[in-house]
Amino acid sequence: MTADPETPSIINRLLQATEDEDFEAFAACFLPDGVVLDAGKTYVGRDEIVAWRQSVADGPDFTAEVTAKAPLGPGGDGYKVTEHLEGDFLGGVVDLEFVFALKGDRIAALMIFPQAG
């Protein structure tokens, strides 16, 4: 993965950790009390984030391609990444939006949901 200079460095680090399947590096991108909301469940703190990310990696096989990245709002504290996933999960294809709340040089929260129509 090539880092995108337009994207906040913490997002580039998270995407690289995802690609490398480095769960500890992934969780280190978050504040110690960081939050992930995914599939109706909430994970708080780096230990829960590591466990969640491992469960994703251990789940159905899929490929993911980043299709869009964009800042949210004028303050630089929100960012959105869209990924196209294809794999061995129900439906086989989905576009997901990853909405980040940034605080300083870390991620405070990540919300993941299917892209609206």
C-alpha cells in the first residue's frame, strides 16, 4: 500500500496495519479508550479493538479495495474511507463506509456501516 499524502497519517497507518494483519499496530492507531462501532456492536479500548479485528480476520474470506477517501467537515477531525468488499459472506459484495473521529494524532472512534444507496 502506498501512503496517500492527502490522507491523515493515522489513517494511512491503520490501512497499512490492516493490510499487514498487524492487530496490535491497528489498535495502537486508536486512543487508549477508542471506540469501534461495527454491525451493531461497540468495542471500547485497545484490547477489545484487537479482539474485534482478529475476529474479522478469522471470519469469512474477502478482498477489500479502498474506493474513496475524503475529509468530513472543516476541522480536520473527521474522515471517511469507502471500501468495496467481495467475499464469502452473506450477499458476497458490499461497499462499506468507515467514518473516523480523529483526536490529535489518534483515532477516537470508528463507525462502520454499509454505504447508503
